[in-house]
Amino acid sequence: MFLTPREPDRLAVVLRRLHEAEVPFEFLGAGSNLLVADEGPSFVVIASEGFDEEPNILGDRVRVGAGYPAPKLVKRLVKAGLSGIEFAEGIPGSVGGCVRMNAGWHEGAFGNAVAEVACIARHGAIESIVPDPETFAYRKSPGLDGGS
């Protein structure tokens, strides 16, 4: 089964039901670093591509969905006069994946630009996480692993 939700509240209900029924599932971002076996996955796949609405820019803060392409976000923010994630222009992925893996390179990492993460835990609870110094590390976000 392949799901492409567009509304966080509905996704939360689906995750809660999958969790309660002990149905295995995994998340898919842009799929830019993905190989799939010919027989396909043995679990439900939930894609973030439906969360790709245009960024909401409020001063120097930006709210953007997990499915929004990272290179497109960089261009949009530069056009709006904002800086801080220019290093991500060449990263082929979605914002959600970039945050989840703390994408970056020697010029910076996504975690350095994150002020808050709204996420849906695997059991369906909608949570808001304000990062601290332990939230992000090289190629991971251990502070987001608490059931998210």
C-alpha cells in the first residue's frame, strides 16, 4: 500500500490505526536516495509529497511542509532575501528528509536552521519539538527519535 496524505490530521489518524493494528510502515521523502527491490516493500509506504505547499514566510521565519523540495526552498528563500540554507541548493531531497537526516556538508547543516519541528509520531500524536543542542548530529536527528 502506498499512501500520499495531504492533511496532517488525517495522517495522524492513519498512523494511529496502523500502530494499533501493528501494521509495519515507513516514510518516504523525495526518494532521491532509494533503491526498491523488484518485489516491492512488505510494509505500508507513506509519502510526504502531499505536504508540498508553498512556504509561509513570516519575517525571518519560514514554515514549510516536509514534502517541499529542498533546492526549490533555497531558491524561494533567496528570492525573499533570506539566507542560511544556501548550502542545500544541490541536495536532491525534500525538506522533511533533510531535517530528518540533518542534511548538509561542510558549509552547513539543516539542523542549524531549524527553530521548531511539527511532526506526527509513529503512534499518531501530533507533536512540536523545539530543538536543543542535542537534537541534531552528523547525518541524523537523534532528538527527533523519541517515537517520531
